Amino acid sequence: MNTHVRIVVALLLGALVFAVTTVVVTAGFEPQIEFSLLIGLPVGVSAGLTALFASYVLLWHRDQAAAGTVSGRAVRLRLAALATIADFVTVTAAGVGLYVVLGRSLGISLLIAGLPVTLPLAAAVGYLVAGGSRSEQGEVQTQ
């Protein structure tokens, strides 16, 4: 797949995920919170950026695997993308759970402030856990 096509697909998917997540979160919190859009927008932005990053990286990794060689950088970025997806799902579930069970402010704080902080950390940890330094130029043979 051409780089420009990957970019367009990732942008479209990120925009779609942003819009759907913002509407769903805003509608979900609307009965309890008057300004629920103030929760829906940050969660939607986090979801959209996660989808943008993950879709581009996963498409790039898929293209390299189809060509027969996958670079070490692609493997590390793939793990970073998967870590950001897992982090988004986990932190969002924890934020909603805390909102429902313990109290409103703690859950909302996790959703608004926790996602922007933990997503880059999850990506960095995923990249580092996949191993190697940036100086590695080796490739992994897939066939």
C-alpha cells in the first residue's frame, strides 16, 4: 500500500473514531452531567489520535510483512500501537468504572487527564519493551 494511501486511511479512521467516541461519551454522560461535551471531547480526541497512530503503524507493518521482511522498527512500533490501544481501553474502562462506583470527580479526572498522560507512556513502554536501541538496523524475515 502506498504511503499516501496509508495516511489517508489512518486520517479517515481517526476522524471517524473521534466523531463516534465523542458522540457516544457525550450522550452517555448527558443525563448526569450538564456539560458532558467537556468529557466527550477529550476522550474523543484521545480515541481519534490512538486510532490514527495505530491504524497507520499496523497498515505499515502489514505491508512490510506482505513484502517478506519486517524491520525491527516496525515490530517495535507495532507493539507500541497495540499498547496504546490496550491503554485506551483500560483507562477508559477504569475511568467509567470509578465514575459509577466511587465518585464523579475521580472518574472524570481519569478520563480527561489520565488518557492524554498514559497514552504516550504506553506507546513509549511498548516501543522499549519490544527491544533494541535505535541503532539496530536488522530485519526480521517473515517467510
